Amino acid sequence: MTIRTSVWSAGKVLVLGSALLATYVLFAAAGMRIALVTSEVKIPPLAGRSVNDATATLGALGLSLRVEESRRLDPKIPAGHIVQQDPEAGSVARRNRSVKVWLSGGPKVTTIPSLVGETDRTAQVRLSQEGLTLTSVAEIRANDYPTGVVVAQAPPPNARSDRVALLVNRGEQAASYVMPDLIGVEGERAAGSLREAGFRVAVVASQPYPGVPAGIVLRQSPQAGFQITPGEPISLEVSR
């Protein structure tokens, strides 16, 4: 009886010890998990911030800032402010880690070349090769300059900027005429007069029309009253 009691007591001690050990392991694991979670922070966005601002923000999270020596040109972020970071914003990292950043060198500033006298196409190619932005192309029509060349630019040559606007001469505007009413006129005579003025005239069809002699204009294109310029095609339909 004494032996059975001793065995039973030893068993209870063993069970109790196992339960306590399991409880300890469970709480230890939970504690480690909580410690790991509380030691992790989300990386904030730093682009556009100054070094002092970013340092204070990271310091409050238990992180440090590491500034790379090389700078990167950026047209939007002022020089000396952060343009890129590693790790990226939104990623998770442990405390005491450093965040690497690159600072902006500001927009690219280039000496503007002289483009006056260049053709429109050549000027645009040069701007592209120089990494400059063509903001606009305004046009004039004059016979004082060659057709298709740059007659002015802004900013002027040797100015420091990354944007350029051009003024291009498109040549003197061709004279325009009002299309006459040719209905009822003898077709060959009308076509001859128009060809002498530089128009391309073709009789595209002929058809019988009761009471009208052969060769009289029945239809025309463009219609009378339309604006036309030399070289523009004109078609006529005549009677037969």
C-alpha cells in the first residue's frame, strides 16, 4: 500500500512538472514573439524630406540614417533633399537598422546652345542630345527668313536652363482664291483658265443633259465660294 501511494505521488509530481514546463515554454515563445514584433517598425517615406527631418523621423522609430555620397539629378525634388531610399517606404525592418538614402542634385542645368539658323528638325535633335526639354514651337510666316528654320529662341544662347522654346519660320503663306461658279460655262475654256493660274483641273465625267450643248460644266468640285490655293485639284463634270 505504501509503495502504491509513493508511485501515485511521484506520478502526480511528474504530471505537474510537465504542465509547468509546457506553460513555461508557451509563455517563453509568446514573449519572444511579442519581443520580435515590438522590435519591428514600418519604414516611413522619406522622399522630398531634408536630412534633419528624416533623421528625427527615423530616430523616433529607433532607426538611423545613412546618406550616400553620390547625388542624383531630379527635376522635382530640391537639391539636398532625399530623392531615394533603401529599404523602400512601407517595408518592415528591425529597430537599430540604418536606412540608406540618396540626395537630390536638383534639375539638370545646361548651357543653352545657339539654335537660330538651324532647321526645325536639327534644333530638336540637338535639344534631345543635350537632354533639354522643348517646351513649345511657335510659328511665323515670312519671306525674310528661309523656310523651316529657327528665327528665335528662349532662353537665348549661353543661358543656363533645361527648357527651350523655339520660333520657326514656315514660309510665306500661299495666296488663296475663291472658287468661281463654273456651272454653265464651256468646260475646256474654264479648265484652261484654271490651269494657267496653277490649279490641277480634270474633267472626270460627261453625261447627256437635255437642252444643254456638249462640253458645258454641269457639276464642279470644290463648290463655288470655297477657298482654294494654287496646286489644289479641281474636278469638273460636263455635258455630252
